[in-house]
Amino acid sequence: MRILLDECVPARLGRELIGHEVRTVPAMGWASKENGALLALAEGKFDVFLATDQRISYQQAVSRFSIALVVLVARRNKIEFLLRMLPELQRVLGSVRPGQVYRVGT
């Protein structure tokens, strides 16, 4: 699965997603782009956009895009909090569908 990590998601989390092709927004040259623009840019290149910004699912009509949105819901977006969600995240990644929003975590 091709996964794009939003700017606020630590790149280290991507290294833990073994078996997936993971890139970051900055590595793609898309830093500072708005969420809607990111979804449009990622469409067709990635299967999942992984973010910690919970507002994105309310601000964007994700169903318009052929990419799934996975939102990590944590007290903080520090790696130690996000690593605890890894088993649930892996389960969710196994069943994502384009245009759908998934929430992982508390």
C-alpha cells in the first residue's frame, strides 16, 4: 500500500509501517500545501493519506477523492504516543477504501 504521511506525522512512524511504501509530504515537495490540495496531489499516487489533524475530515469532502484518509487520534503527535496505535493502524490499513475516513486511537 502507498501511504503519504502528513507534515505533522513523525517520519519515524513510516519506518514502522513495514510492507508499505511510505513517503512524507515534505519529501514529495508538497510542504505547506493546504489539506485539499494535498489530497488532490496525492490522488492516484497514494492509497492512504495519514494525518493527525482531526479537522481535515470535517473540512474536506474526502469522498470526492480516490484516496482513503486515516486520522490518528492521540493526545499528542509525538512518536511515543503514535507507536502505541501501530497494531490498530495496521488492522485499519488492511481494509481501507478510497473516499473513506478512518479514525485510529483514543
